[in-house]
Amino acid sequence: MYQFSYSEVQTDSVADAKDRERQLLTRSIDLLATARDAGPNARETIEAILFMNRVWTSLISDLGSPDNELPKELRANLISIGLWLLREGEEVRQGRSDNFDGLIEVSQIIRDGLK
């Protein structure tokens, strides 16, 4: 018979969630790198920005939830970073910026902090 304590199951699900978030951010970073190489007017750029937008919109929504157990200040900082990524991504999508490196670097920092 399987017997797990609630804390073991909860820890596993938190670890699983962090792993999924890392995977999504890695995919976003890979798409942004491909878009950077293809150029700001390429189809790859639109796909990369739209994927990044979906990821960060979801993360921001989760961070803003009262059920989120991260410290309030950390949540606020991550929301601010996410909003910057969304704004900067829109600038890239509109052709007003080519700051792929900034989007990639910030995403890598956040991804690496999920360990």
C-alpha cells in the first residue's frame, strides 16, 4: 500500500511545477534565439513573441493569485519583470526594437533562478 505524507506530495508537485516552468522558459529562450537569427521581420519572431507572451501572461496570472505562496515582494518583482518582457516583446514584434538579447538574458536569469 502506498502511504505518502501530504508534505511529500506537496513538495513533489512544487518541484514538478518548477520543472514545467523551467521547460517553458527554456522553450521560449530557444524560440527567441531562433527569431534573433531569423531577423525582426521573420515569422519565427512572431511565433517566439507570441509563445513568450502566453508563458508570461500565465506566470503573471499565477503570481497575482492570492493562493500563490511566494513572498509578496518576490511576486511583485517577478510581475514587474514579466510586464517588462511583455512590453519589450511587443516592441520587437512591432519592429520598434531588436532587443532579442535582452529578452533572452532576462528569461535565462529567471529560468536559472527556479532551481
